[in-house]
Amino acid sequence: MRRLGLGLLATLLAGCGLFARTPPPMPLPPPPESSARPAPRTASPAPPADAGIVVDRVVAVVNQDVITLSELQEAMALFLQEHREKPPAPGERPGFEREVLERLVTHRLQVQEARREKLEVDEEELREAVQEFVARSGMDRVQLEAQLRRQGLSWEALRREVRDQLLVRKVVRRRVGSRVSVTDGEVEEHFRENREKFETGLKFRVRHLAVLAAPPDSDAAWARARDAIEELARALGEGAEFAELARRHSQDPSARAGGDLGELARGELKPQFEEAILKLEVGEVTPPIRSASGLHLFKLEDREELSAQAEAQIRQQIRELLYRRKFEERHEAWLREIRGRALISLRPEDAKRD
């Protein structure tokens, strides 16, 4: 029997099985199958030229294991089935074949690593994974088997492929997942660095006091404005009411409301103002901020805060994000490592049609 040998089953690729999966429905009993482990493939000697028979061609050799043209064709069919895509146009087919062949090689290397570490898949694991694949296909088992047959694939081949996927998941968990961790400190650092993004949508309330430099191209006008704003800042430091000073001295239209700008969302103020305001604790006042027209003071009256529940959810999302990043980096490094010590021979020209 031929083996599919392709790591493209979407239900089994997500995080290589290290992240939560939806519980599978009750499995159907599998067809009888020997529990014996299939032996690695080795290339068979070519028959005599006058034998008058058609032989399957080798398109890649991975250590002592071979990938045949029929396996590549099965893998491409399964890829299209799994992703519900149409076959590539004639001009795109060579690139598609090469991509799938590369995936086959990577998959085969991981299966070999799992075999080397003597990892096993029990029948219950296999039954659940196959049933999950059936469920995700949108068909029942009878319909899926019929579709597989139309594509030249067999149910037994699918089961063997799923078994290999489970082996890959286990070896990746052992060699990659178990060596990846995220500390509380890393989570907190990411939270602090990106807090403004997480708080997008939260509102704040400020008061504003402005002293304009008129005309703005006059150094003397800027000096007067600077003296005035510094005097107002000193008064605030000595206990003066911001609202009262804004009514009496601000040259902004908000002066009549005591400088109250109302409830603002992130992005409504100029970045130079908003960045300074959001660094304040409630009740604090910014240092004088210069704009093109004058000098400004802002007092943070109130701000919405993330709830404890929201912060906990964000931290969990951060932990998962950082884990995935580390996992992907380590997985790629491990794949480069096993590929670097493997003997691989690609023969894409063998995949060309006569």
C-alpha cells in the first residue's frame, strides 16, 4: 500500500497539536488494520528496459526513505481536498509540485525522528484523529471515502497519514514544545510596552489651558507666553484650581468651561498632547507643552482603566502570543538541524509528466 506522507492535515497541523483542540465527536470503528509498524521505504532496483511495465518514479530520497511520484500526486490531491482549492493552472503546477514536495520531505524527516525516538500512536488516538478529520471535511465517512477513491486515495492510506501526523505532533512536542516557556516577567514587559494599544477605545477626560504666542513668529511673543505659562504652572503647584485659572487666563475656546474638553477617545488629540496626558495619574498636570501657536497645560481629570478581568485576559493572550513566537522559532531551528544532518536528494524533474 502507498503512504501519503504529507504534513498538511489542518486539524493536526495547528500548533503541531500543542494548543487546544475542539473535542472530537464519537469515533467510528476503523477497518481492520495490522498494528505492525510499516518499514521504511527503500528504492527498488529498476526493471530491465524491455520489461514492458510502468514503474513508479522516485522524486526524492530522504535518508533511506524514498518519496515516489504517486505519493507526490496523492499529497497534492490531499492538499487540494483539505484546503478546498482548485487544481493549479498548468503554468503554476511546477511551483505547486515543488512546494508540496518540500513539505513532504520536511514531514518525512519528522516522522523519521519520531520513529528514532520509538514514539507510538495507540488505536484510540488514531480513531479520534481520523474522526476529527472526517468532521472537518464537511462530509460523512461514506462520502469522504467515495471522494478519496475518486482522487485515487484510499481510506487505509488516510489512516496511515493521520498516524504519521500524530507521531509528528508527539516528536515536536518532545523536541520543541517541552523546551519552550514564557516567564511572567516577559508577559509583564510586553504588557507595559504595548499598554496604549491594549487601552485603545478607553476614554479620558482633561482640562486645557493655553497661552498663545501672538504673533507666532515673534520671539518676544514667545517669551511673554513662556513667562505667563510658567507663572500659571507655579500657581497650580501652590494649590490654585485649574478650572478657575483656565477661565481667567486660557486663550482656548474651552476657557468658558474651565478648560473642560469633555470625554475624549484615543486619537482625538494631537499625539504630542495625548502622549503627555496619558503618562499622568488622575489629578496631575502636564509640564508646559509647546505647539505651533503657543504653550499648553493639561490636567487629567479622569480616565477609564482596564478591568482586572480584561487585564487577565490580555496577559493570557500575551502569554500565548509569546509562546507561539518562541515555538515557531525553535521549531524552525529544529527543522534546520534535522535537515542539515539528513541525506536528501530532490529530483523534481522526475515529477514532470511525459
